[in-house]
Amino acid sequence: MSYVYKAAALSEGGDPLTELCQTFDMLHGIAKKNGGTVETHDIPKIILAIQYWLKNNRTDIPMSVTDMSFKLYTIPTRDDGTLPLQLFGRPLNFKWFREHEVPWLICHGERDDLVERRVALAPTKWLDGFVEVTPFPKGHVAIATSWSVPGSKCPLDGEFTIDGRTYRGPVKFHLDLPAHTSASASVYGAHLRRTKECLISYLSRSGIIFFKIISPILFLNSQIASLYNSILCYYINSFNITVCLHFMSIFNELLLFFSSIIFLLFLPGYFLLLAIFRKKINQKFSPIEIAVIAFATSLITFDFLFIIFGKIGFNINRNSILAIISFFILACYGIYKLKAKKETASDTVPKKNNSKLEFNKIQTILIILILFLTIFLKTSYLANSIFPTSTDLGHHMYWSKLVAETGQLPHYQKNEIIQTADIYQLKTNPIADFIIGEHLIFSGINLLSKISFISYFPALTLFLINIFGILAMFILSLRIFDLNFRDNTLNKKIFNPANLAILTLFLIGPFYAITSPQAKFISGGVIGNLIGNLLIPLCLYFYFRAIKEKDSWMLFLAIFLSAGLFYTHHLSGFIFIFILIFIILIFNFLFILKNIQTNTSSKIRNILSNYKNLAKDFFHLFFSPPIITLLIFALLFLFFVYTPSYIVTDAKTTVVGAPSKSTRAGLTLEQFKYAVGEMRLAFGIVGFFIISGLIFIKKKLSIEKNIIYTRLLMPSLLFGWALALFMMTTKPQWMRINIPSDRVANYANFPFIILAATGILYLLFILKELKNNFIISKKIQYFLFLLFFSTIIFMGYYDNSSSLSQGQKNQKALQTFHASEFLANQIKSHENLYSANIIKDHNYISADSWMKLFFMTDYNYPLSRGYFKRYEDITKPREMCTLWMISEPSSQRAQNCFSSTNTKYIIVDTSVDGPQFKASSNFSKIYEGNSLSIFSKNNR
């Protein structure tokens, strides 16, 4: 089909040599007519315009239109005239034109090699004697080129005679409509005019109409200009209904999508914050903090609510989602109003040390520009990657679609081929790799918006999560820097919390926009990792603020989000535990050192006294009514409502213990450097020493307990976070963890980015403080710093550019989807509801993981031949049936596998594995495309 859609190949010949000969033939005809010469003005301008458009202004056909064309191209019309597609859920039938007395003119080229005469006149089988037919004695594009010129043998706006019969051109046909239509057709014509006005209005705003592109060339000729409006009306009248309705459908779809995002991912969290903090919400948080926190808490709130109601027995559908979320919002608002009345005026007056953060005008502009650049770069990546091809996303969307279709919480299990002696059979086993928090939000958006899972919405949702993950890092860095650097003795114009946070935003935003693993996350990689990147910084944010401000409600949100993390991604939760352990260890180490540094006679007594005071603060914080209530609820939820699948299946045994593979034995320092980023790691180390120096080299602080331990929160958090991930990545055997080391390294970027921001900004501060008589002049110093910083930016953007996708998988993925739909319909109509199994190939078929969404029978339906290296993995022996059934389908062992697994259909790459199935008498080809083919096993 890719050749069908190449407009450049629409000439009668279809190959470059033929086109060249035809061009010379055209020029020869013009020269012969003009006495042997060819002038520029002799060449028809419409031909020049279309040639220019074909070579320079072509754009991709929308996927929905391509899918429609593909169906019409490959699936025949039924005997009763019903077409193989529907419009707005209703079948299309050619007989509708006769029943509604709608006049129809079919124009076709008698020498059309693309749309043959029998294809163009196919509707006449059901409308013989009703539909009018006009033949043009040339090829496919003659109507738009040579026959559109006034004075041609077959004028579009006139009548002409061929073999004694008179025919009307398409423009003439439409001009004659008012005089020849019946009453019903007049109504139809009025509807056409209304939809035409709608279409013209839309196209004029969007600027994408084809005739608008070539109009400057067309109007060079006054005769062509006179036909311009007639031709435009002809094409609009032919297609305006479909285009207008399609546009309206897309608009409504997008409106529902964004409404679903706001309703599910903003409102619940915002009203929860209102219920907790009431009128103090604007004192506690800045607007950007409210947005980020509302998004994350909404996500976790939605998951917990629907796990509870799903377990109770509620059917998860659009009505239940609207009812439950609305009830939660109203309940939170009721609590807010009830408690807000009880607050006195003094409770709402801002205190002197207000915890709300503010930015000056320049800083605000910088934040907006950095966010814009970040979104721009990520959108540039998505331009060719939003098409649903990602393998991991396909796996996840199966469970989301299962929830949406069944209305029940999923049971994570799949059919696997189990070998017993020489016998192979399918057995259902539980899955530990999927967690419910990864899937419910996609089910909710689908149920509210009715957008197909095989569309843009999963990738856009991940894109939104990714952006808020970046903002979570921004607000975390702002808070931890604010504690230590707001009142420092450094130059506040440079080294201040806002500038440090803005630089952090730059390093994790546009500088780290789409380089691996961010590219995977944006286009639909590991959903749990992406949500973990949002929740881990926010959990640290709330733990930090809870301890600093001695606020039990901050701790409430910290524990709430931590619980949500463990119901979303077990790897992120497992890593978060280690991060907290290392933070606590580093804090105690620094706390003891800082106490030793004080001017007291008895160091040990001072340490014990401060630990006692510290314990009192933590006791009042952790044993407050909100925390006790939340912990009790969490335990009841864990044991009696929903236990995560990885606990039920004892998945902890797969991540605890000595590394079982070389990929889990840890990265070398060189590999760790490239995983984190050379510049991020280098400046992160600089930042580590700077923060250490600012803590211990500065003048000795008083021994007041609040000064001693709150000042240590920031370095403890950053050092513990970075050290935990460094050790888990490079020395996993020391910590007895069995996790792929490169996946752990993905998390190590974030603490080093914050440390790097400190290192870079401190270097700028040093340059500012150096005197002019220092070795080199001030201007040269700044120039060298800018040059160095520009090098960092260039390296980051170079990595970004290498990650950009060219969208080459899209056409192959489209055929994968069509073949899957074809086979799903084939099985439904000929088999006993998927009694026959299917096997596909994962090595050469694009977007093959999405096939399961067309069948929705089992997570492993179709069966899949995996990557070849997996069958050679001695640490994890695998069944061989899926390899044999495709690699050697005629062998006896493959035949045994076909029989024992009841596999009847095989989906393979047409050029790689197709020939061996074609050559075998055991298989029959039932579908073939450019990229893949489907074979059916013969019953023998």
C-alpha cells in the first residue's frame, strides 16, 4: 500500500524512465504545435503546479484515512452492497444513494492504471441505471491537469461527445444540480452547502487546503482562475461531509481527552489538598507546587479508590468513574468548608517566615522559557514516535483495555508453554511483572473519552507524567536549597535557591529532554519507571518538609504517595527503600560529626542530648492522629483489600540475592559515567564537595537542636540519594540485590543533576567574586565559563538529536494493525471464539506487542517467537516451541508443538520467514502485505 499512497507515482507509467519519456513526449507535442520551439509560457501552469506539489508539498495521509483506504483496497464489498467499513458506528451501503435519490456522477480514466475501470465503476453493480458515468480518455490525473484547461476536448465545466454519446464534466454536473434534483436531493444539496461553509471556514483557518498552496501559480492564468472556484466546489462537494464530520469528531475527541485528564488527574488531588490545608494552601504552596502535587495525588487517589470499589464489586465503567470521583471531590470540598469555618482569623494570617516561594520577573521568564524548550524538544521527538509502536506500552495497554472492557480489576496471569518430558502444553501462570497502578489511569481515560487504546492518548498521558516528573524535581530542589542557602553569606544575586532550582530545571528539562532513558519514557516505555520518576522526588519533598516544618499533614502526604509508589512500580518502590536507608545513615553520620564540631566539653553527652530532642520531635510527628489513622488504613488495605501481585507471587525472591546474570552484576565506573552523563557526574562531584564544605568549613553554628538537624536535611537527602543509587548500580553484590544494573542507573541521574546545578552555579559565583587582577581578566573569565557551559549544552543536545525517530515504523505498524484486525475477524467468524492459537514473530514484525489488543483473549495470545538470544540464555532456560514453529515449521518437533498448543495461524515477516511457509504444503497463505503475511496450518 505504500506505493499506492505515493502521489509521485500516479502517472500512467509509474516508473521514472516512463515519466521522463512522457515529459519529453509532452514537450515534443508542444514544440510540434508551435513550429519546433518550446517557450516557458507554453507549458500548462496547472501541470507545473501539480508537479511542484508532488515533489515539495506532499504531507502524510492521516492514519484513520489510510486505514479506511486499506480496508477498501483489500476487503471486497458484500453482495448486498455493504462496504467493509462503518461511519459513526453505522454501516455504509451503495443502495443508500438510490433510496434517498441522491444524484451521483462517477468520473473515471479509461487508461487509469491505478484505479482500474472495473473498480471505479463497482457501485454501478447496485446502482445500474441510476448513477451517471463520465469516462475520460486518459489516465489517473488527467481530470486535474490536461482536462481542466479551458478549451480541452473534455471540459470539466461543459459537455463532450465520445463514440456518439454525450457526457457531462464534474463541474457541469454540479452546476446543473439545482435544475435536475428532486425535493429530497435539494435538501441534500442544502446540507452540502452548509457543510461546505463549515469546511471552507475550517480549512481557511488551518491553511492546509491543497488549492490554497498552489493558488499563486493558478491565478497567473486568468482562464484557469475562472475555473478555480468551480473545481474547488467540485472537490469540496465530493468530500466535505466526510472531512467536516471527521474534523468535528477529532475536536470532540480531544475535548473529551483533556476533560478526562483534568477530571481524573487534577481535581481529586486539588480538593484533597483543600481538605487537608484549607485556607493555608496558598501559604504552604506556590501555584506550581499545587499543580504538581495535585497531579500526583490525583493519580494515586484514583488508583486507591478504584481498587477499593473494584474489590467491593462495583463495575468499572464511565458512570461509576464519574460518580466515585465526583463523590470524592464533593466530600473533600465539604470537609474544606466545614473546617474552614472553624479557623480563626489569626490562623489564616501569613507568618513572617512564610513557606511560600516567590520568583522575580527574570526568574519567572526563565522558568517559562525552559519549560517551553523542554516541551518543544519532547514534542519534536513525539512527532514521529506518538504512533503506537512501543513494545512495553503495548504490553501495558492490554491490561488497561482488559479493565475497560470487563469492568473488573485484572488478574495478572498468562498462558505459557510448559514442557513435560517430550510433551508440550499450555498452562496458566501468575505474572509478577505488572502492577495495577500502572494501568488503571489509562482505563479511566479510555472509559471517559472513548478514545481507542491504539491511538495517541497513551503516549500523550505518559508525556504529561514526564513533564510533571521534571517539575517535581524542580520544586524539590527549590525547597532543599531554600533551607540552606536562603540566608547564607554568599552572593545572593547568583547563589540563591531560585537560581539553583532554575538551573536544576534546565539540566533535567531541555538538557536531558529525550536522551535515553527519557526517549523510552516519552514514547511509551516502562510506565512504572516514569511514574516512579514522578513519585520518588515528591515523596522526598514531603518527607523533607514534614521534618523541617514539623508538619504531620506533610508526613501524611509523604506516606500516602509512598504507598502509591508500591502499588505502581515495585522496582521504584524497592529502590526508594534503599534511598531512605542511605539518607538515614548519612543523616546520622553527619549529625554525629556536627555535634562533635560544636564547642562543648562533653561530646558524647551533647550527642545523646540532641538525639533525645530529635527523638521527641519525631515521636510527636509520627504518632499524630493523621499518621496513625493512615498507617492503620494502609495495613488493612494491604492485607484485606488488595495485596500487590509481586507480593502474592513472591517476586521479591527475584530481586534479592546474588546477581544471577552478568547484566545484574553491576556497571563499571566507565559505564556508570555514561549512564549518568559525563558532565552531570563531573559537576555532581563538584557539587558534593561544595555542599560538604559549606556545612563544615563555615563558622561553627550554635548547638540549638533545630539548627543542627534541619541544616543537615539537604546534604543528607542528596548524599544518601546519590550514594544509594551509586552502590546499587556499581556494587549490587554488596547489597544482595538482583536487578538489571542499567535500569537502576536510570534513577541515578536525578540526585546528580541537583548536585551538578550546585557545582555549576558555585563556579559562576567564584568567577563573580574573583578580583580583576587575578591572572586573567574578568571578561576572559566569563568568556571561558560561557564557552564551557555552551559545550555542556551542545553535548546534551547532540545526545537529544541522536535519539530522534524518523517514524519509519509507522507504515509497518499500520499493516500490523490491519493484519491483526483481519485475523481477529477471520477467527471470530470461522473459529469457536479463539479455540485456535496464533503465533507471531517479535524479531521482524513492527508493533507486534499491540496485536493482543485485537484479540483480548490472553496476555500471551498470540504466542510469540522472542529474540533469538533469549533461547540461548543458560541462566534462564526457555521453552523452544515458539522458536521451532517459525524457524523450522516443517520439522517433526515443530509439528508436535503445533499440535500440542493447537496453533493454527502464523504471522511472520513476508520476506524473512514467508518463503519457507509458502514452500510448505502444510500451510496456506490467507493474507499477504509488504511487511508481513499470515499463514493457516492445514488440517491433516
